[in-house]
Amino acid sequence: MLYVITYVTYVLQLCAIPLAGGVALFKGDKPERYGATILLIPTLLEDVVLPVSRHLGYPLAHSMPYVELISTFAVSCGFLYLAVRYASLWLAAAMVVQGTELYFARAFIDSSPRNFNLYATEVNIITASVLGILGGAAIASWRARVQKHRSEARRAELMIERDQARDLKFRQMFENRPASVPAPAPVSRGVARLIIEPPPL
């Protein structure tokens, strides 16, 4: 039964790598992209190195917990830096979830006998969860960017409408101004007279 659960979590992790990881890499902001890169590099290396070494006759399963301790610590420190640098609660949550793998790796090293299927299940669940957090953060930042672009476009439309209304108002003012009084015709050799009338009684 545990083997089936381990296989299901492994498939879940494999599905989360291109889906959530791809969303974080291509649709997220800088913290999500950097976080996905920090996590995917060791994860993909482990997924490639383990089968290849097993195929070549050099199984590395017994030494993987020690590698997990180092890589998990490095990834968690990277998440911590990104969470502080970009004030991202998403990256802080990813750091906390990723940091739990330190406990499971240490517990697996100290256990006797070692249950590799249980440890692999825990690692797969943690990796899929962290990728899900990064994917959710990328979707949230993507929606925020879309709403920002929409509000900016709406603001630009309102400014254009305001400028058009102002131009129309000025045009109507100039078109409806009263006709100018014609200037008096000049008198040739005329004499100007000033007539002073007495005030009325």
C-alpha cells in the first residue's frame, strides 16, 4: 500500500514540475521565477541522476538523504532571501514547507531500519506542495498585473474622453460667439466735431 502511495506522490510531483513550475517561471514575477529556478534545478538533477546511476550499477539511494540535507538547506535559504528581498508571504510559506524536509531527511538518516518508500513519499509531497505554492503566487501576481493594466487602460480612456470634451467645449464657444460690429467707414477729408449738450434740467 505504501508503495502505491509513493508512486502516486511521485506522479504528482512529476505533474507539478511542468504545470506549477512552468506557471511560476513564465507567468510569475521575479520572486516566483527565482524561487522556481532555485527549486527546480536540484529537483530535476535528482530525478535524472538517480535513474541514470541505478542503470549504470551505482545506486545512490543510500546517500540521497545527505544530499537532500544540503540541497534543502540551500533552497530554504534561497527562499528566505527572496521572501525578505521582495516582502513575499508566498515565498515565506514556501520556505517553511521546504524547511520541513530537513526534519524528514534527518529522521530517515537516524532511523533503523530505513523506510525509503515513506521518506520518498514525504519528499514528493513537500516538493509538490512548494511547487503549488509558487504556482499560486505566480497566478496571484499575474492577476494583479492584468488588473493593473486594465485600470491603466481605463484611466487613459477617461483622460482621452476628458480632453475631447474640453476641445469640443472650446470649439462650441468659438463657433457661437456674437458677430463682430463692422468698423465705421472712413470719411475722406471729414471734420470731427465735438458737441457738448447741457445736462437735462
